[in-house]
Amino acid sequence: MFFSENEAKMMAPLFTEIEKNPYEIYRLKLKDGAIVKARVNTCYETDNEREEGEEDYEEMFACLMQITDIIHNSIFAKYKKGEMIEITFQNYPVEIINSNGEKIG
């Protein structure tokens, strides 16, 4: 797997962690202040929704995670148990912690 320079610091450690334990439940502290627990559903390549060939077109890797529990909801967005969230380097959580208390990324 080849990560761009932009995503290598964040996404590479997450993908390595997922590869070791694909069924792990992670605690995510999101940029909007919410704290949720989530499990990886799938990982894939995506893009920034620009047209290929445009100057700012960018491909990236993403992890789709399903929320298993809400620890603290955000006043800006109300997350729900079972909801899916996409994690990329562009919206990477403030913090991701595995079930052993280790910070990822």
C-alpha cells in the first residue's frame, strides 16, 4: 500500500493497527468534540470528489467505521449508534485509542 506524503503520518499507523487486529474497537475523539467507540467496517481508496485531471484532484485511503457506542456527543453533530463515519487524513480524529489504551498515529 502506498500512502501519499499527506496521509503517511496519520493513515499508515492506523492501517498497520487494523491489519494486526481487524476486529478492534477504537475510541475516537473527533474534531467536533464528540467521543465515540467504533469498529472498522472496511478500508478503501477514495478521492476528494474533484475531477481527475483537475489541479487539486487527490486520491487517498479511507477507513469506514461503524459507531458502536457514544461516549460524548457533539453540540455540532449528533452521532448515532450504528452510524458509519469515514476517516481520511483530511478529517482524521484528534485522537484514536485502541482497547489497550495505546494512541494510534
